[in-house]
Amino acid sequence: MEKKSAIVTGAYGAIGGVIAAEMAKQGYRLTLVGRDRKKLEKMAETLSKQTGNKDVFYRAVDLSAKNEVERFAQSWEGPLHVLINNAATTPRSRETTSRGIEQQFATNVLGYFWMMQYFYPFMEKVDDARIVNVASYWAGDLDLNDLEFESRPYDNDTAYRQSKQANRMLTAAFAKRLSDSGIAVLAAHPGDVRSKLSNNLGHGGWESPEQGAANPLFCALDSSLKGISGKYYEHKRETPCRFAKDSDAVEKLYEVCLKY
């Protein structure tokens, strides 16, 4: 029986590391994605030893760069069963990518968008294929006319909240577009974990990484969610998402992302 394949982005972060470890433990042919090749290599070796899963691989990808995501997809072989978009950044001052895109929007929003856009073809005709977007209850402040903080004063907390709102909206957008493909697209709030990301935002975090990863893993693995798409989950429970209900804004955000 062929192994199922999974990709986890932001794999060596506090929450991403636990998500990746569980996916390896579950026997997936796992690809870890992040920017730091050395961290990825070390993590892949560690997970293989800890879980006995010899099919743990890695790929260094700057998710804020469309061409790198595209190259990654072009090199992919075989079906993909689970894609977990987890990577995020929260720089304290406004930074831009080499293409001049504000860093949080590029990584936290466009990175998710491009991964879904380029990898969903590998998930078609796969039984119970799932895309899980790690979003947050800490969401809001999205300004469709100033997504890159060119007019507003940059505040990393506001930029992060905006990006998490966008993740939830794009979950709805892709769920709609992939409704006939059998690919489920879900958004998941992780727990409040102390991490580099949360420290940059000035938040502490009181839950363990294992608690933080529990809900995204539930969305990725729980059999009760088979066939469910376009929903947002907190604490392993479906939670109404007011952002996803604004279909006009959802469509506008999708179209804006498509133009990058």
C-alpha cells in the first residue's frame, strides 16, 4: 500500500514542529518546508530516528517568493494527501521581500495562497485530500485597499491580525473553487504557545506546543471531518467565521492575491 504524502510549512517552529512530528508518527511520507536548510535537515534526521519513519524529507523554500513556491511544485512527484500551511512571520518593523512586497502579507497570506494554487492539482482524485490553513482567532483589521501598510502606519500585531483574517477568507475562497475536486480546505486556530512569533507580537503564550498543535492536527487527520470543507475550527469544534461570510470581500481578496 502506497504511503500517503504530506507537506508541513513552517515545520521547525514551536507548533509546526509538533505537527510535523505527529504526521511522521502517523506514517506519512512527509516533506518539511521552511527557509533554513540546516534546521530542516536536522529536524528531518531527528524525526526519522524518533518515529522510525524513513520517509521524512525537507525542502528549503522562501514562501514569500512566488518563483520558489512554483519551483517546489514543479519538482513534486506523485499525489499529495495533506497540505498544512503553517508558516508565518511577524517582523517588528515593516520589511519587504526582494520583490518589494510587505513581508507579513507575502509570507502569511501569499505564501498560503501560492501553496494552495500550485499544489492542489496533486491533490485531485485523492481520497480525503485536505488543505489545513493554520489561522487564528486573533484576526481582524484587514484593509483591502492597504494590504501592505503603504498608507497605514505599520504595526506588526495589526499586520498579523490582518493576515490571519485573510487566511480564513482564502480558506473559503479555495473551498468554493475546489468544491467539485474532493479536496477539503479547512482553517484552524492553533493554541496560544510561547514562540518567536508570539514574542514578536508581545504576547506570551500559556499552552504547550502539543496543545497548540492539537486543533490543526484534528483538522488534518480526524476521520469525522471527511468531506467537510470551507469551515473554521477552534478547540476541535466548528466555529462560525464572520470573515468567510462576506463573500464580496472574500472574492476581492482572492482576485487581489491572484494578481501578485
